[in-house]
Amino acid sequence: MESEISLPDAIASLPLFAGVSDEGLRNLQAACVVQQAPRGVILFEQGAEPNFQVAVLEGAVHLLGRSGQGQEMVIEIVEAPGLLLPAAVVSGAPYLMRARCIEDVKVLMIKADVFRRLLESEPSLALAVIGSLSDQFRAMVRQIKTLKLRPGPQRVAAYLVSLARRQASDKDVTLPYEKGLIASQLGMTRESFSRILSALQRDVISMDGQEIRILDYSALLELSAPDPLIDGPDA
């Protein structure tokens, strides 16, 4: 991760602001700052009122739901150039999740009140945020369908297939996060995730730490039971 990035470059790197007017960009620059945060830092807490719209410039952040008894589960992972919970910022309602850095990240912090005013005056920005909200809603529905309609082995197989597509390889893939985090995202314990991976190692995959070699992609694909309405149009 580079140590420095200018504010104009940070804003220009986000497609969200591509159509914003010169006046809007000046207002934006006056109301935001680039911040670096190391792995493990909490960017905001569940239940807090949003003071900033946070955009991820580099790295990844996970959004966690926390019960009253202190149990936490990963709900979503947001990578650059994503927005963190824009629905809360737009509505001014409390965050429903907390945000924690998976790795060292760089974020753009935009004052929430300025961001809301820009949505009123900049149609292109409003449309871009609507698009972001739509993408996040559809991703959440797909995740719910995965958790409710797929048994554990199918969930793991579907995750590995999606990983293979993102990394453009049906032979070798790398788990992007530690296994406990991935397990939480898939709605299972780390132990269950490890057991399923061990079962797959008999014929379908081999593992060396975070590295996975896919021995039989066709078998993995069949186990995942691909569904375009869950996995997306490329399934």
C-alpha cells in the first residue's frame, strides 16, 4: 500500500464522483480527508449515528453484526472502491453493523451532512449512490438465499467456485482472508468450514495453508449447484 495519496487523486479514483460538477468537487474536497487505518481498527460501531460517509480506497473492511450477548458474525465484506453502509448515511439512521479493517486500509472520510447535500444538488452522484444501494441490496439477498437454501458443503463449494472466477483460475486459488473470517461469512463455524475442506481434499481439492489447488473443477462446480439468481449471471 502506498503511503501517500492526494485528496484530488483519491476522489478521482472513485467512479462514484465521475460526473460531479466542478463546484461539487470543490465542496467535496473541503469536506473530506484521506485516512489510513491498520488492520483491526474499528472505523465505526454498530448503533452509532453516521458522521461520515466512508469510501474504501485500498484494502478491505468487514461489516459485523453483534448480538446483545456479544456474539459477532461477518455480514458483508467491502473492498475498494466500495461505500460503507451508504443507506445509514443517506437516512441519518444508526449503523446496523460495525466496520472493522481486515487489513491495512486507506479510506476517504466525507462529512455526512455535506454528502447528503451533494446528493440533492448532483444528479449523477445521486444515481451512482442508488446504483451502489441496489448492488448491495441484491448482494445481501443472494447471501440470505445462500444461507437459507444451501447446505454447508454446497456453500463452501460455491464460495470456491466464485473465488476461482474472481482470480481467473480453475486450477489454483488463494483464500483471501483467514479461515475463521470466511467461515463466518458463510454462516458456519471455523471447525465446520475446516471439516468440509478436509472432505473435499479427498478428491476435489488439495490445500497448503491459504493456497488451494483445484483437482476436479467439474466436481466442485457440480457440488456448488450453480444458480444465476444466487451466484450472479455468470454462474
